Amino acid sequence: MVATREAFLRVSWINVLLNALKIAVEGSIGFLTGSIALIADAAHSVADLLASGVVLIWGRSVHKDADESHPHGHNRFEPLSALFVGGVLVLLGLKLLYDASLSLFTGVTAEYSIWLVAGLLFALVDMYVCYWYTHYVNQDLQLPSLHALATDSRNDIYTTGAALVGVLGMAIGYPIFDSIAGGTVSLLVIHQGIEISQENIRYLADSAPPETEQKEIKGRIREHPEVRGIHDFVAYYSGHVIEVEVHAEVDRGLTVVEAHDIESELRDRIRDIELVSDVHIHLDPVGLSEWEGANDATPASTGD
């Protein structure tokens, strides 16, 4: 847990610093030259900086142990912070789209400068480093908030590329390309924000995990030699991790100690699955009919 927390904090700080650097470079050049595309890209990074800060301060709560106020831990803080990222991006994208559309009617005032190209090339390298490092570390951590930041950094590469096309259009005598590029950037920002929001609403709404993951969990239970069947199986997201509730049917002649050992073994089997956090198992004697017709009342030998 300590190593995970340290890795999370390190990646979050890298995101904050690299976004701040991008804003400083692009913002300065954009305001000096009047380039809407560059200002839009820098403004996008302002949202990224805010999102990175929120993930750093808010999302780190997930690494705290369970306490009296949060007996099941702090898992929901991860998707909640990622959802904030998505919401901010949608609002900012709408503002940028408005500004770009307005400039098409009021006229483009930006002038081409080689510094525009230099600033955008710097931004491309800056965001690629940010994306690569965040994605690389999160391959082990598997945290939604870091996935949101990595996705944001990757999409920054696309938005900066669109801004670069606009600037190159200015270089060949078509300044309107700057406004078009700014509008394109805004649409990409809106799409990104909606995508991130939809994914994390699913985590916060206690939705069921994909069927493939449910089958894997059921398979781990049925593989135990003492399990004769399962019923009342429920798996749902608690934050970005999965909680499992299940009734497993075992031989009615088992002692309390034997039943306890089976329950412990089943819990360990299920929790070996990476995304599973908490497991609640109830053992029932095989042969009773009180659960007939219950959810997923199937024998151990039956596949899904």
C-alpha cells in the first residue's frame, strides 16, 4: 500500500508540473501572437492542471485505510475525482468552441511567428512524456484517476497537433485556419470529457462488472472441490474495485472448522482476481430447497 501511494503521488506531481510548464510556454506565446489555437490549447491545459491537482489532493484519499467514517475504505474517491476531470473538460470545451466560432465572424487577428511552431512542438514533447510516464506506471496501479489523466495527456497530443495545423495554415497565408484549429481542439476536449465522465459514473452507480469478469469469479468458486453449487451471486463496483456476495452450497456433514476453512479458501481464490476487493460468502448445506429459483442457483459443474 505504501509503495502504491508513493507511485500515485509521484505520477500526480509529474502531471501537475508538466501541465504547468505547457501552460507557461503556450500561454505566453499565444497571448503575444494572438493565436486562438495556441490560447485554446493552453486553456485546455489549465483544466488539465486543475484536474491533476484535484486527483493529487482528492484521489490520494483512496490509499488511506478504512476508518470509522469510511468502514469500507476510500475507493469511491478515485472515480469521483476522475468524474470531476471529465466534467471540467466538457465545460471548458464548450467555452473554447464558443470563442472559436465567434472569431470566425469577428475576424482573425493572429499573426504567424516561428515561435508558434516552436511552442507547439515543445507542447507535443511535453505531453508525450506526461502520457507515457502516467500510462507506464498505471499499468501496475490500475487506478481510474490516473487512467483519466493519461487519456487526457494522450488527447492533448491530438489537440496540440490540431493547433499546429492551424498555425501552419497561418504560415501559408490562411489565418482562418487558426480559428478552425481552435474549434477542432474544443470538440476533442468535449468528447474526451464525456468519455471520462461516462466511465466513472458507472463506477459510482454500483454497476455490475462486465460478464467476462463475473464468469471468472464464478469459475473460481465452482473450481473448489467442496462446492456443489452457487446461488444469489452478486458482483458490483465499489469505486473502481469489485465487491462480491455469493452463497455457496457444500456438504451438510462438514464440521464448523471444515466449513470455515472452505470459506477462507474461497475468499482467497476470489480475491486473487486483481480487481476484486471485498468478498462476502455464505455457506449453505447442499440439498435444501429454500433457495430454489434464486438468482444463479446452478450446480458447480454448470458453466455460464
